[in-house]
Amino acid sequence: MIIDTTELNSFSKLEYLKEAYGIIGMLIPILILVFGITIGVLVIVWLEREISAGIQQRIGPEYAGPLGILQALADGTKLLFKENLLPSRGDTRLFSIGPSIAVISILLSYSVIPFSYRLILADLNISVFLWIAISSIAPIGLLMSGYGSNNKYSFLGGLRAAAQSISYEIPLTLCVLSISLLSNSSSTVDIVEAQSKYGFWGWNLWRQPIGFFIFLISSLAECERLPFDLPEAEEELVAGYQTEYSGIKFGLFYVASYLNLLVSSFFVTILYLGGWNFSIPYILAPTLFEINKIGGVFGMTIGIFITLMKTYLFLFIPIATRWTLPRLRMDQLLNFGWKFLLPISLGNLLLTTSFQLLSL
């Protein structure tokens, strides 16, 4: 029996092309998401500098680009060409891996965020808990960085980051669990859909006000924002786990903090502020209400705009808090998490569970 080798070669080439197109089809959405996240971080840095300047009654960045919008890009470019110094007696592997773990773990969290109707990288049934599981990896990178630096200030900063994350991860998880019980789902898409019936009156913010404030405080602590920036307190620890870092590795920590802040704001929008839904009650504007269900590019664009608008409006709270509240002591921070937020979040979960059982 004679087999035509030409047909075999063409078949193998066709299969190879299918695999290549499949890989490219997977990479394109990921690259678009990473590019969008990068632009979002640059916008946050510019907003924080402008709002901070306004609060302090001074002029913010104004030279790098119009209104100083390219200042963050200029700072990142400068750090890119700085020398990467390694501690002579430190663990260079842990020292180098730590920043990458912190950034990658936070970037993975964006895969479960629905930016618009049916616009999500991975629509999973356990999206919110996957985000919590992934975000709990970042403190491991900070602890590795502190230990690998062979510096007492860095090590103390890493220990503080781990202790702070453990203390505030539990109340945050309990708040997310309460939202899942209300929505009868752990999918971020289903949670947004459950808030789409009555405009802004259908937001989980009104049904879970206690959970919203606990989530807000816990997310600020997870992002290490003032008044919870104990791991990098300048007056006590120089720069905490970042003390020995320079160049692009220091820049990765800088990016990771803003990535974490942005992803926390996105989840506040999704869990409590209705996500991409147009926030006008159906009775007042039934025509505008139907925008939520419009498909195609126009509907997707409207959904993205609404999600980003809610997210960046919420970002004003953590930015203003930075210049408003004083820093807590470490014992005050831990006591506040374990003795105040944890019991209240447990009580909120019990109330939500009781309400759901009675409504069956």
C-alpha cells in the first residue's frame, strides 16, 4: 500500500496552522487586557498626583506632556534605565523573584473582571473566590523580597505585609461570601446581572451597607494604602521591603501597588455598584435602561465606559484618604482587624444567611 506523503505533509501543516491561530487567538485578548491595564495605571498615577496637589493647594505635574499626563511614563522610563543593585549577602533568587510574584498574581486577578456585557476573559463560577485566592499570593512575594534583602527593615516590612494581609483577608472574604449568598452565585457576571433590575436602587450597596464599609476598609489594608501602609512606613522602616530595591524591580513594586488599587476598585464596582449597568431606574427611563442589553461594539463600549466611570469615581476615596487620616500603629491595625472587623463581618454574614433562608 502506497501512502501519498504530499497529503500527509499538507495535513500536518494545516493542523499546525490551526494550533498557531488558536494560540494567537488566545494571546490577542490577553495583550489587549494588559495594554488597557497599563493605561489605567498611568491614569491612576496622574489622578493621584493631581488630586493630591489640589488637596495640598499646590501645582501638580505639568511639564511631561499636556497637564503632566506623561509624568508617570517618564518616571517608569527613568527607572527602566537605572542600575539593578543586588544585596551582597542577600538571597539573590528570592530578591529577584519577589517583585515578579507580586505583579503577576495581581495581573491574574483581572481575568475574572467583567468590563462590559459578555466582555470578560474568564467567566468562571467561582470568579470572586479565585480573585481572593490569587490576591493572597502577593504577600508571599513581599515576604520573599524582605527576607532575600538581608536587611532588618526589609524583613520587618515583609512580616508586616504578611500579618496585615492575613488579618484583613478574612473580613474581606466574608463580605464577598455575603454578596454571593445574596446573588445566589459566585460568578462576577451573575453578581452584576443580579443588580440590574432597579437601576441604582438594585445595587448591593443598599442591601449590604455594613459589608460595603468593611470591604472598603479591608481593600485599603490589602492595597497597603494610608492609614494602613505599615509595611513601608518611611518614618519607621525607611521603605520597608522596598528598601534595597532599585531600577525596574523597584518600579515593579510601584506598579503592583497601583494594580492592586485598581483591581480593588473594579471589584467594588462589580460587587456593590452594579458593574456595567446603566444606573437609572427602569420606571424613570425605560429606553435608557435597555442600553444594558444592547449587543455589538456600541453596547460593549457603553458598558466599558460605565464601569470605568464608576471605578475612577470610587478611586477618589482612597486617594483623598491618603492625605486625610494618620497612620495606625501595628498593634492598632491588628486589633482593628481581628477584634472589630472580623466580628462585624461574621455578624453581617449570619444576617445575610438568615435573610436568605427566610426568603425561601
